[in-house]
Amino acid sequence: MATNPPKQSKLKKITKYNYIESIILIIIAIGGMLSFWFGIRAILRTEDPFSVVVTESMVPTLNVGDFIVVQGYANLSTIYAAPKPHGDIIVFWHRIIGRLVHRAIGETIDHGKRYLITRGDANSGSDSHYNLTGLGEPLPGLPEEYVIGKVIASAPVIGYILLSMQTLEGRIIIIALIVVLIVVEFVPFSEKKDKEQVQDQEQVEAKS
């Protein structure tokens, strides 16, 4: 009976230590992710260095769900425009579709201004481009100010995870996984583990 208070005291100390350790690890993980995010944005010179292919217009070069890494656009000289498979794959704004991933297959000059000709590898015709601020007539090509960047790397399938986060079902699954992780970490398994650690430690002390 006299040994109960020390056991409880040790258990509380270990439990408190584990909680503090978990919080510190969470803070370090969040800090690391933020550092990585802002660091990669600075290196690639864009606020959106990662994206996901959502249409089949670039098949077979890129498929739906492919995860792509985008390098920020500097000027037209950094983009190589040529028929597939040689021209750079770029990400740009399109008035009708929004963000689009197609290949730069050529360029043209109209009234002293350069425009890119773009096309999806799976498409039979080139893209039509419009002024983003209004309807108007089609432009001669893609204005360079509408270019977000060019694709410098891609990975298959990974993008499906990001796409699933955009649906209600996907968000529910992710939230549920986070809740399960929190429960496993803190309630009540950690306490059971702490009790076992205390018992093992006391057995060692008793033998010594």
C-alpha cells in the first residue's frame, strides 16, 4: 500500500513528459512543413509550385491525377516552344477553363507583342486564347503575362490524393484519419503504455 503514491507520481511525470514531447514534435513538424513550403516557393519563384493534372488533354505525356512541379515564369526566353514532344509543358491561365496545363508548340508576334501557341498533346487543334478581363475577340495566342510557369517534374498517381481533398468524401476521410491519430497518441493508449513503463522500471529497480 505504501508504494502506491510513488507509482502514481511517476506515472503522472511520464504522462506529462510524453504530452510535452508530443506537442514539441508537432510544433517541429509544422515548422518544418512551413519552412519547406516557403523555401520551395522561393526556389521555384512561384506561389503555386505544385499542381495536379485534372484533364486528359495531355495524355499520354501526363495523365489525370499526375502530380506536377512548376517553375515560376520569368520571361518568354525561358520557355522552349516546339511541336511535341520537344516543346516545354507550361501552366497558364485560360479565361474559360481556368488553370490549364498544355504544351507550348510555337510562338507568334502580333503588333510587336509575342504570343505562345499552345496545344494539349491529345488534342487535334491549338488552344484559343482570350483576354481574361472580358469577352472580346480571340487573341493571336497566349500572352506571356498569363503564363504561370513550366512543368519541370511530374509523378503519377500522387495527385489523386490532392484531388480527393477537394471532395466532401475525401475531406471527411482525412479528418477522420487525423482524429484517429490523435486518439491513438493521447487517449487512452498512452496511459496504458506509461503504466507498463513504470511497472517495468520498478521491476528493474526492485531487482537491483
